[in-house]
Amino acid sequence: MLKFKKIITISICSLVAATSIVWGMKSIEPKDGVGILLDGKKLELDVEPFIENNRTLIPVRGVMEGLGADVGWDAKERLVTIDKEDIKIKLFIGSDVAIVTKEEGKEEKIQLDVPAKIVNDRTFIPGRFVTETVGAQVDWEPELRAMIITSENYMVDPEKQKDETVSAEAIDYEIINPSEISENEVLSKWYKNNYKKKGIYSLTDEKRQYVLVAAGEKNTGGYMVEIDNVLKTSNTAYVYARLISPERGRTMAITYPNVLIKFNKNDIVMVEGEISNNTHKKEPINEPTEDEIGESLNEMGKAIPIELVQEMKLYSLFDEEIKTFTKEETKEIIDILNTSKTYTGAYISMLAGNNIKMKLKDGAIITVMSYGNENHVILSGEVDGQYVGGCIIAPEVGKILLDIAK
């Protein structure tokens, strides 16, 4: 069973058969910064806010002037001043103490979680503290990775809010399996040109949006790219993904972790996104539980008959022939696939490593692929017109697909 998040049903027949489709493509570098929405509108800043010690630091002028505050700078004292009506804030660069003067003229010293600082000749200030001090409301939207600031004037004007508030809605998407990539010439060529390069790449046809999230070259197996969510604001889709790192001790092997998704295009004209990093897997790969272990192909009466296999070859990710297996190697691998237990739990549909193709005497092809877990392999094909396939617990074969030395 393939693991899909927010599955949608899309017919693939029209995609494969159509020859007059107009495709468009672009790439988007993943972002590590933070967005700012002020009164429902995204601020276009020349430098990005960032997070330090779980606090968001924002560029002082771009945001404060947007809130109607006056910003001053004393180079000798390395002092930032922010004035708005009867409120004055003093922030010394590198100091974790702010001085706030309000209407009554009394100074108050306030301890900060993070001090103001200068980065690349630009001054950054603790965003939540300063904006709330001048009377704004601040919220954090984790899915958009954005600070949402609402000014006092905006809060008391419901008609303005109705017209301008930006809302995000979740987009239903489907993870594309390897066979769909290889079956479509345009999709396969685009994927092949981009999957090795770190970034977020977008391809469209008349109805669908395809997004490839690629983590770039890694020097070992076991990395995975997972989609956290896909959101839509206005005519822009935001794809948030996560690179999951493997446990230590992996054998060196060049891999290119990635994931490809598709969703309905509708009125989307832009795709943006980011790839965050997890040092370790969310859930370590444990031994399958008892209810996740199924019968072998032999036990199900769906074994691959060795006498029907004409030849078996190993191919690279894009069908570049690597080797032809000997009769002895072929028999050994088929015996492993036929007798190993199947895995019935959820797994990610992601193309990784090499693939094995068995050509049968009747012309049928059985394919063995990997989704990045060296203990599991995905088998699919037909024997005598009957489908045979599934996820098989076969680490001996998984290591071949992922180029991991025994």
C-alpha cells in the first residue's frame, strides 16, 4: 500500500496520451528565512527576517515604518530608537535590555530573549517584543513560516480586514510513483534534468501542477524527503518539505533524495517552498510489527517462476544498463524475492537508487525498485497475465539497488 498524504484522484490516461499539452517550468531555491504579513499583505523586504533562539528578528526599517513608527540610529552609541505616538523604544546593539518610555514619561527596562544585532550592515530587532510594544498584535503561522502582524488601526476597521486579509488553504496533493514518471516522456525528461540539483522545481500542463523537491547529492543512503504540507494563498502554492537524515553508520553511496508531487493547477501561477532539515529520522526504522508482516509470494501462490525468466539486468535510475546477472545470480535473487515476507505497512512512494528488470519469455517485464529503505524493495509486474507485486522485506536485494556494500 502506497502512503499518500491528502490523496486526490487524477486520471493519468489523458496525461500520457495527450501530445498537444503546453508545459511550463521554473525552479525555486528553497528558503530558510521568515515571511512577514502586515495587515493581511506580505511585506516585500530587501533582507529576510530570521529566527534565533526561537525568536524572530526583523529588519527594523521595513517593518517599523510599515507600522507608522519613526526609526532613528545613533552610530556612536550603537542605539536604535523607535518612536510611535507616545511610545519610545531604545535598543542597544548586542544588549539584551530594552528601554521603553510610554505616555507618562517613566522609563522601564525590559529583559529581552534575544538582543538587537547587525547582520550584513542591516539592523535586526526582536520582532514580537517591538511590534507588540507599539500596539500591534502578533501571531506566528508555522505552516506559512510567517509572522502575522496586525496594526491597531487595522484591528478596528472590519471592512478593511474583509477586503485584504490573506488566508491560507491546504491543497490536496498526490505523491507520484516511479512508474508514472517513466511512462511520460515530458515528465521523465524534466525529472531527469533536475532531480540531482538541490531546489524546488515546478512543471505545469493545462490541468496539473507538478513540483519536484530535490535535496541534492548526499554521500550515503537512507536520506528521505517528506512533504509536510502544501498551502495556497491567492494564486501562489507554498510547498513545505523536510529532509530526513539517516541514522549513523551508513555505507558510503551517492544518492539524490527527492520527492515528486502533483495537484490540480486551478488558478495557481506561482510555486514557492522550502526544505527544512531534520538531523535524524522522525521515527527510526524499526523491525516491522507482527501485523505489518505479510505472506511471501510463495505462500500467496504468486511466486515468480524461475523457468520463465529469460534475462535479468540491473539499470541505473534512468535505465542506463549497469550489468546483466548470471543464471546463478538470477536464481539467487528470485529465490529471495519469492521466499521473503512482504511488508504491509505504510511507506513513501519515492524513486531511489537502481532498479532490476526481469524479462520473461512471453515479453512481460517484472521490475524491482527501491524507495530508499535498504530493507525493503518494491516489486511489480505480471506473470501469465496476472499482477504480481508488493513491498518485500529483502535487504540482500535492497543493498544491490542502493549500491550498499554487503
